[in-house]
Amino acid sequence: MTVQAQIEQKLTALTPDVLHVENESHMHNVPANSETHFKVTLVSDGFDGLMPVKRHQKIYALLADELSGPVHALALHLYTPKEWQARGGERPDSPNCRGGGQ
């Protein structure tokens, strides 16, 4: 199973309305086909009433194995359904890596 698939599988525990896991390793200075840099967009009622740091802690707990191993960077965009709707279903683009994409 790929690292991306492992992340997706573990995050389903939060019963997301929206779940996008994107491998952004190609945007960084890493070997081809790497799975080291990911962006997660997750919308869940489970985030209702939680400050951003508590939302992040939930994700870190679920992905502890990946974060202690192959995953070097994890961009998190975590919303309640109401927040997601207010954003028009849009999440921010990732910035360009200063040394990557080569």
C-alpha cells in the first residue's frame, strides 16, 4: 500500500465529508516517485468547536507512524462543513518549494 493510501485510509476514521490527500513530493527536491510531502484537505463535523491546534493534533495522532517515518512534510487544511461552505469549497494552493521541483 502506498503512503498516500495509508494516509487516506487512516483519515477515514474522522468520517470526512471531504477528503483530499495530495502527494506534493514532485514539487520538492526529492527523488522521483517519492512520497514525502503531502497536502491534506479534510472537512468533518468532528472539528466543530475545536481550535486549529486541536484539529492538527487529531491528525498527528492518527498519522503518527507516517510522520515518524516516510512523511517529511504535511500541509493541513482542516474545516468544519460550515467553514468549508463559507470558503466556497476552496483550499489554499501550496507555495512553491524554494529548492524543489527539479
